[in-house]
Amino acid sequence: MTIRERSEGFERQILSPLAALSSQSRGREREEQPCPYRTDFQRDRDRILHCKAFRRLKHKTQVFLSPEGDHYRTRLTHTLEVSQIARTISRALLLNEDLTEAVSLGHDLGHTPFGHAGERALNDVMPDGFRHYEQSVRVVSSLENEGRGLNLTWEVRDGIMRHTSGDQSETLEGSIVRISDRIAYINHDIDDAIRAGVLSESDIPRDIRETLGDRRTTRIDTLVSSIVENSGDTIRMAPQIAEAFDQLHEFMFKAVYYNPVAKGEEVKVDGLIKRMFSFYVSNPERLPGEYHGIMEREGTERAVCDYIAGMTDNYLLDVYHSLFIPRCWEVKGINFTG
């Protein structure tokens, strides 16, 4: 018996009958030999953790664009917080924590630079629209590993695809990631908004604070506990907790997500991305070489979209500067600005 087979046996003995077992996975896009030490879901987690798109998340905006301070969330720290919350719920419900972690770590790999402002810009210019969860699946299926993808299991790809909207994931582990994503971003966005001076805890309506708690840690504990205590064949909260959480979500849209002080810079992102998109569609030969194959197979717009969506915030600004901003030039030691 291999170490992997022993781990698969532990899953069958310990986990809930509702859990997704790694030994019963629907498989990978391409068949391959199993690892002797890791289950398929553990292997998927490791592939995501080591991929380039995961490393780029540390330089992608979560909510606040280019904040001045070291403690604001990035897309990477958001991903880690989602993973922590989701794993806690999954472990408490005796579901497959490895699958939960893999989906959590991969759910935002396709997110654009500058957060949802970048996503909206690409959605405007792409003929079929742009949705970051679809791009995340594209990253793990087609873009990583020099176009070969990570060859993840069906269950991980399903959880990534369905982590935001539409039908629930076909695994409870995927559904846990979906609700954990929402718990994480609402609570850490409150924390960041308070740090930015956009919000204070007392601004949150009293009835919400009385139901969920008046601190980030208390709210997360309330929400997680309600999920653990009320979930069965579906992942759910107690009705009064779910209602308060929905009210908090609505409050955040009014107070932060549409706040002109917090989000005033986003209008600039729209112009940056759309101008860059138009440039590369008109000059596809300027795309990096690895995108030429995509252009030949799927068209110029698809290749340009993949290139821009994969950029970090600072890299996008550097590329934009090189394309559209005049550079200084030097003659006999004298600097001139073009």
C-alpha cells in the first residue's frame, strides 16, 4: 500500500458520507500516473501553490488601488484568508479539507490587475464578456505551464468555476469556498476601509452589529459557527444570521464599494486597460511570443485579453508607460523630455 492509498483509506474512514473523496474523483483532463505520496486533491493544491499566476496575486489589487501602507489586503492575502475560513468549516463538517484548500487557493488566479475595475474594463471590450472565475479556470487549464495547464481534477475546476455566481458547485467543498470568499472579503474590506478612514465600526447599522458582532473576528466567528451548526446536505447559515449578513453586504456596497473617496481612482483603470487592449489588437505583433500561439488558435482579442488579465498592477502601469508616455532622451549629457 502506498502512502497515497493509505491517505485515501483514512478519508473513507474519517470523512462524512457527503465528502468528496479523492479516490473517487472524476479525474483529470489528461490521464496521468497518480503520485505515490499525495492524493489527487493534495497534488492539485501543490500545483496551484507553485504556479506563476499564484505568485502574481501578491501584486494585484483587492479593493483599494495602490494604497499607501503595508497592511492593506492584496489579492494574495485575500486568497489566504478565504483558504483559512474554508478549511475551518470543511474540517468541522468532516469534509475534504484538501479539496477545499485547492479550490480556495485557485479561485482568483484569473483575476485582473486593479481588481473588479479591471474586470469590468475587459468585460466591456471582449465580445463575449469577461468573468474572472472563467479566466481562473482558463489559467489552470490552458495558460499555465507553457500552455499545457496544470491538469487539475474535475472537482477543483468545478469549485473554481462556480465560486462566485450561477449554480452551486457540485461538491460541498466548492460551496464552502463560495461562502467563505464572501465572508472573507466583506470582513477584510471593512477592516481596510476603517484603516483608510472611509468607515468606522459605528457606521455599520446597529442591528447588524448586534446580530453578527462589532469586530471582524467576532463577525467571522459568528458566521462560521452558524454554517457549521446549520449545514447538512447543503451549506447554509441560520436564517437570521444569513439575513444580517446580506444586509451587511448591501451596506458595504453603499458605504465602500461605490464610495467615490475609496473608489475614485477606478475610472482611470478603465481608460488604461481599454487603451492598452485597443493598441495590442491593432498591433498584435507586439504581444510577447507566448501569446502568438493563442492568437493563431483563438484570435487576437483572446490573446490580448489573456495577456492583460495576467498582469500585475505595477506591470500594467510599466507597459502602459512604455507604450504611451514619452521618455527622456539624452544628448551630450543633457536630458530632454520628449
